Amino acid sequence: MSNQRKILKLSRIEVEPNYADRTWQIIEHGINQIFNHNDRELSMEELYRAAYNMVLHRFGEMQYNGLVVTVTRHLEEMRKSIESAEGSFLDELNRKWTDYTESMQKIRDILMYMDRSYVPTHHKTPIKEVGLNLWRDHIIHSAKIQTLLVDSLLEEIHRERMGEVINHGLMRNVIKMLTELGVYQEVLESINAFEDVIINSFKYLAL
Amino acid sequence: MELVEKKKFLTVGQFECAWGEEFRFKEAGRGCISFEASAQNDVTLVFREQIGSRHYHYKMDNHHNYTIILGSHRNRRLKIEVDGKTVVDVASIGLCCSSSFQSYWISIYDGLISIGKGLYPFQNLVFQWLDENPRCQVQYVGLCSWDKHVSYRNINVLPLEQNNNSLWGKFDYKGLEERTSDREGGDYRSENILTLRDFCENWEFSDLVFEVGYDGKAVPAHKLVLGVFGEIPCNLVEGRVFKLPLVSYAVVRAFLEFIYTGRTQIVDEEVDALLKLAKQFKVSSLIKQCQKLITRLEKNRKEVFTYSGANVEIMNDATRLSQSGGFPFETHLNLEKLKCFLSTGEASDVNIYIAGYGLVARAHKLILSLRSPPFAKMFTNGMMESSSSDISLQDVSPEAFSLLLKFMYCGELEMKETEMSPLLLDLLLLSDQFGITMLQRECSKRISECLSEDTVCPVLEVVSWVPSCKSLEEACKRHFAMHFDYCTTASSDFVSLDEATFKEILQAIRNFLLIFLWQQHPEMTVTCEEKVINAILVWCMQANEICGWAQIDDVLRSSDPAQLFGERISLLDALLHFVRFPLMHSSLLNKVRSSFYVLNFIYLLPIHGTKNERYQHRRSCYKELQYICDGDNNGVMYYAGTSFGEHQWVNPVLAKKIMVTASSPASRYTDPKALVSRTYQATCFAGPRMEDGRNCSWWMIDLGQDHQLMCNYYTVRQDGSMTFMRYWAFQGSMDGENWMNLRVHENDQTICWPGQFASWPISGPSALLPFRFFRVILTAPTAGDNSSLDLSMCFIELVGGGGGGGGGSGGPHIHGRAGGHKASGTFFGHYSGRILVLAALSLSPMFGVDRNDDGDVDWDLLDH
């Protein structure tokens, strides 16, 4: 009986004092690389394992908060680059949005264990939603971008009404993004003039 | 697959029946219900077209119904009735009820009734019966009882989906999880779990291309899948492209669809071509289906002479079977063949290495992806592993990983040992890490089966880390608490448990006296409080050796407590609250009291002065009583009326089992026996009397010298008058003179109509104190126009003992079954709030608080 007890001692990783910090650094580096499109060099196995161990050792909260901070930092950079891209604003916005969703998907992959166990047991918002919320709060709700966005959309619609050919695919993507974020209505409401004209146009485009 | 789930508790009283929209099959005549039930006999389920009433009785039902009774005839037989006629009556083949919860599932598919045991529907089939004349309309499930109440929980109603994937069907039950925490991950799973269907005509991991038709349309497939279902032609073993110039795309599509999903549709004139293709790949199940179909078509053709051009459906036998509740996993799939693919590495596309060990297996990305979401992502999300055919894992035990791999391929855990082994724990962690819930469940099951006093501690330590192992964790804690003495003295393993876990165990022992059925565990001794103190001190010291409190006290006299207890010193105080000092032997109590003067928890210990109490620890004896509804037969008053289970009920006051006294003298309307009589009294009250210069009205109950009750629930019933009490207290006492408030009601508006029943839980420490006397005392005049000091009530019932939270949600529970007020959904009132209340009534003194004549225990002790 007593032998049995001895062998059951688990080979768990010993928690060193700075264990959590070190592990988080690995994950943070991974997230940065993902945003920088260097993810081909990353090992999913290593990152997943690090994230798994962190949650298992009850550093789920640290991981969760760290994720929010890191993503926010990248969003700030994106915001600047979108704001400065004056000429092709919608293009830039759409490109960044596509990048962002792809990156977030990969981040969700490596943090899957947290999404599965920490998030439900601690009643947190799932990573996917966190991603959308952050994008909405930092990009769409930025005053400058919001004005630019409304102006550009109006301009595109206006151009189409004048008989020009516009990029329907781009318009559709942007409007899809707004619906996904749940701010479609909100953006619409900020446009006071031509309201119903615009609603109709949007509906047509959103089809 | 959508899942309607209700995991809550549901207790059905005698001859009652619970219905609800949630217990409804999505599709009439087809569905499955899985549940856990605890009962002495007659766990009865009724399946009918419409919802029935609470007092529904299947013998009197004129509509079509199936009634299934588990544990009929005093828990000896399994019975199925159709429209009230018995069609099956067999000695129950392992389908009995028990007073601990057992899991069952029942599926109905167009008259085919399957009944099985266990948590997982369609596994462990025990009985099957086919109704020749199916009642296809049955849709609602009623959970019923017979002459004993039945408790149900974890009730899941599942649809039987048409296209259950035959092969991996078992894995399709995504949300079907064991317990709460597992279930919470539902979203994650439905999104991430892949099925073989997802790989049909998918280029991902494809290693075989069909070039179809003259234009050479490329259709992807997987050698592994074709190889498992049939055989890959020799000339293709090496090659990658398979040319089928004479076959149309529709045929190839149907062929693949059949293999990947178990069913397909095809235009009837193409069946021949499909058969030919199936023969080429030796897909025997498809060959058989095609041949059957051709015979049938030929018969038709004799009459019509042409192809109709209509689509015909081809379905795998196994698919059909799984729809009717068979075993999806074990049917036609050649598991041996699949295992062969693993052992030979044929058609493998990934080499798995373990750091420090080397190559463990040549595996298939397809299989790994089907079973484990993290692997699926690893192979597809564009990171390093996606483009490589080698992956290397770290911190993984090669043995455990091999077992994991084998499980992924064949769905079975190939481990013969029934003993607890570290491997099993490793495997549990590993399956959790890679999100293989089936294996995790299997491991949990095995571990909980072989828990022993020696292993529970290390297991608990590991399991408490894993958020998704809640049920196993609970099982471990229960086990630990049950063997508390052993677990805390045989080794000091328990000091490595974390705070929350340890606290829960202590809480469990406190409740133990009440919860765990003494009859079932006669060997279980009530943990002595001294052991609890020892355990708490040792845990706080994080000691390597077991030592008693006296030893620790000696050490304390010469050293700094902060140093001795380290970081856990702050927890010491909170934990010592779990010790029930009043239950300790007085000599011991005195000793304990004189020790530990260094620590500031000294105030916890009662000061006894000069009185000479004698505490004695006696073996206790319980009766489990369950509160079901107001006025039921499960309270102490009723139980006393049967002389504690010995005979039919007689009024306990008349039988002199219980004494009831009122503040005013007995009279026609102040009748002690009426209060426990179980019949409604239009006028029944206790008038005021002067006590200590104050007017008091009360009803008092004396359980007699030999009995004490830890009361945690009480029920009263208003008489026919409108004098409703608003300010009153429910009190307990040991001597009938010194009273302690168990629950104080201040302007409680609960009672608002004549004849109303109302119940309140007693929570907090007082629910854990045993008393002999109880009373309801009015503390201010009653409500209403003719406000008075009369305490009007015509019935009282006490229920004792308690579940974890010491008596449920804390609010009053009103059940208007009297006086024509029928609150809707009364039944579910209990259902929603976790108000399982166990009652414990001591037949001999509960824990023998046996005292001298002048024994006056300081009960306020725990009332901080």
C-alpha cells in the first residue's frame, strides 16, 4: 500500500518563482510574432504547451490579462497606421481587419486551453469576443477613424450614384465587419443626413 | 448536435409525475433521454404525445403512451407497458434502482425502445424491445414515481439525429458531458471538433486524388479512410493519382459521401457504376447496399421497364443502427484495420517524436485532427508544425502518449490494470491537455473506481489542478472526507492540498454527520473532533510528519507561531471554525483550552467555568429523511408518529412520542395534538401568556429525552384565520428554558392566505446544533385588522440535517396546496434552487451530547 503511494507522486513541473513570467514571455513573444506575420517560425506545440501549463498552474488570470494588454498594444499601432493612410482609407482598414482576424484566430489556437477551461470556470469573455470588443473599442470608436469611415462610405456611395464603378467587394467587407462588431447601427446613427438613402444603400451592399 | 439539457435536481413525490417542455423529444417518436435516478423502486418514465399533469397516472391514460418502469415489483423487474398493457415484464437485468444515484438512458426510435445503463447514451445497452405497431407520436417524457419518491438529476434529452456519422458517431455527442464544468466548454467544442464528414472531398491532409471523367476533375480523398473501409488497389499503394475516366463525378461523389458520412443519394441508373467502383475498392458495406438496391430496382423495373431517374438513398446498416440507438462505434468499422494503420504506419503523414525519447509513432494527421482540436490546429494553422511531417512533443510521458494514440485510433483504453497507477494520472492530464474528452472521461471513471484511502490524496492533489475534472474531484473529496481519520494520519500527503480543497473537505465532514447514510456505511465512524484539530494544525504547518496537537502545542511554547505556520498562519483561524468544540469530550476540551494560549484563536474555545459538563461521544444513528414538499411524510413529526418507522402513523402526541405545548392552556382551539395531526384545522392558535413581564405566544415541541434534532428546515401551516404572523422567531433549546434563535423573522410577509403552508431553511451554524426542544414564538402582534397576540397555526413539521450550504437558498418557499391556492409550478419551485434537504433524526442521541442535570452547554460558541 505504502509503495503505491510513493509512486503516485506526480512529475509536475516545479513552480519556480519567476515561472509565470518566463512562460508568459514565451507566449507574448509568440503573439507578437503572429501580429508581425512571422508565425511560420513559431512552434505551435511549444506555445500551446506553455499556455496549457500556465493555466494548469493557475496563472490563467495573468495569461488572460496579458493577452488583453498585448493585443491592445498592437491595436494602437494599427490605429496609427490606419489613421495615417489617408488616400486609401477603406483599403487600409479592410487589410488591417483581415490581418487582425487571422492573427486572432491563431492566438485563439495557442490559447485554446485557456478558452476551454479558464474562461468558462471564471466566467470570462471568450477570446473571440474579446478580440472583437478590443477592435471595436480601439479602432472603430477612435474619433478620427469613425469620421473617416463615415466620410469614406458616404463618398463611395455618392460616387456610385454618380455612375462610377466602385469596389463592391471592399464595401461589402467593411460593412460585414461593422455588422460583426455590432456597431453597424451605431455608425449609421452618426450619419444624420441622407439617412434613409444610406440605409438603403447599405442594405443593397450588404446583400 | 443540439442538446437540450437540464442538469438540475428533480424529486418526484409519491404517485406524482414531472413534465416539462424541456423533457420533449425534438422529433416525435424519436429521441433519447439520459438521466440519473435514485429511488427504492419504480423509477418510471412515461412517453406520450402531450404533456401530462402532475398527478398523471399511466394506468388511467387513454392516449398512446409507453411506460417504462425500472425496478418494478419491489425493485425486481423491468416492465414496459404500452397504452397501459404490460408488454415486457422481465427480471431486471441489472436495471434496478438504488438509493444512490445510478445513470440510465432510454432511447425510442419509431417503436424501438432501448434501455441502457451509464452516462453515455447508446453504450451499455441492457435491454431492447421493438413495438410491432409503433406509437410514432410519443414526444413528451414524464418522470414519475410509484409509492416511493424518486429523485432525478442530470436529465438530458437528446435528439437521435438522422445522419449520425456511423464511424465517429460516438464523438458527435459534443455537448454530452459528464458534469457542469465539462459542460461549460460546450461552445468551444462544437466549434472545434471535427468529424469525418468534414474531410469529405476536402484537400486537407489528402494523399489521394481521383481524376474523374474525361475532363479529369480532381477529387481529393484519403488513403487511410478508404483503406479502413475497404482496400486500396495494389497499383495505388504508392501512387497518388487514381484515374477514373469512365466514371462520372456524381458516382465518385456518392462513393466518397457514403464512406465519409455513412449515407448518400444517387440517381438510380448510376447504382451499377457505384457498385463497380465499390468493388474496385472492396468497400464491402457499400457493395452489399448496392446489391440490395439493384435487386429492388430490378423488381420495380419489371413493372415499369425504365429507370425513373429519381434519386435513391443508400444508407449504411450501421448508420441505420446508430439511429435506432445501437452502438455507433463498434459496428462495421474494422478497428483492427485502423489499429494496423497505426502500427505499420501505412499511409502515415506525420512522425511524432517525444523529446528525449525519440520516435513514438508514425501517425495520421487526419485521425489526430478528428480526435483532438489542438492537434487539428497544429496541423493546419500555418505555424511550424503545419508544414512539417515531424512533430516533437515535450514533457510528455512516452507510455501515456502511446496509450493516448491508441485510444485516438480505436476509441478504447488499452490498459488492463485495475489498480491505480501514475500512468493513469498522466493519461488523465494528457487527455485534458490535448482536449480528448472521451479519454479524459474514461480515465476519470477508472480512477474513481479504484480510489482507495492510500491513493485519494495524491489523486486529489493532481485533479484539483485540472478545471475540467470536477466530478472526479468531488468524488475524491467525498472519499477523503469519509476516510478522514485514515487520510490525515496515515501520511502527511494531505498537507499539499490547496486551501480551497482542504476547506471543502472540512466542510464535508461537518456535513457528514447528516448526509452520509449511515446504513450504507456502517463502518464509517464519525470523525472525532480531535483529529480535525490535528489535521488542521498539520496542514497549516505543512508538516512532513504527522503529529498531534499536544506536540504542536509544546513546540509552540518555545517558538514563534508565525515561523511555525509560515504563510498558512492566516488561514488557521478560519479553518478552526470547522471544529465543533461542543462535541468534544469535556476533559479534552479543558486540555485544549489550556493549550494554545499563544495563538489568538483561543477565544474560540468555550469557557466553562466551574460547571461540570460531561460530553460523551456516542456512535450515532441516523435516519435519512428527505424534504419533498410541505405536508409530506418526510418530516420529524410524521416520523415520530410512526414510532420512528415501526408502525403506521398515529398522532405522535397521543402516542406520547412528542410533547406539544402552547403558551396558553389547552382548549378546544389550542389543541396540542391538532398541531401535528396532519389534518387541516380551521381554528388553532396559541394565546399569549405573561413571561418575564412580557406577553408571549408560542407553540413548543419536545422531541423527548432520547431525541435531538439538528433542524435545518421547518414548515408551518396557517390555520383558517387571517391573523398572519409577521414577526416571530424559531428557536431551539436543550432544556426548554434557555432558547437560542434559529431563525428570526422580521416583517416576513410570506404567509398571506388562510391554510397556507410555508417553509424556511435554517442556515448557518445553528443548523448544525442538535436540540431537543423547538418553538415558534411570536415577537410582535400579528398582521391584519384584528391584530392580536394569538399565534395561529395548525401544523408544524421539522426537517433536519443538511446539504452543503446548510439548507438551500435561504428564502422562504411557499407552496400553496391548501385553501384552493394552487401556485403554478410548485414542483419546480424546488427544482430550481438546489433545495435538497436531507433530514437526520437521531434515534439515539445524535452525537451524544449527553449531559448532567444542570448541564448548560455554551451553544453560543459557534454563533460568531
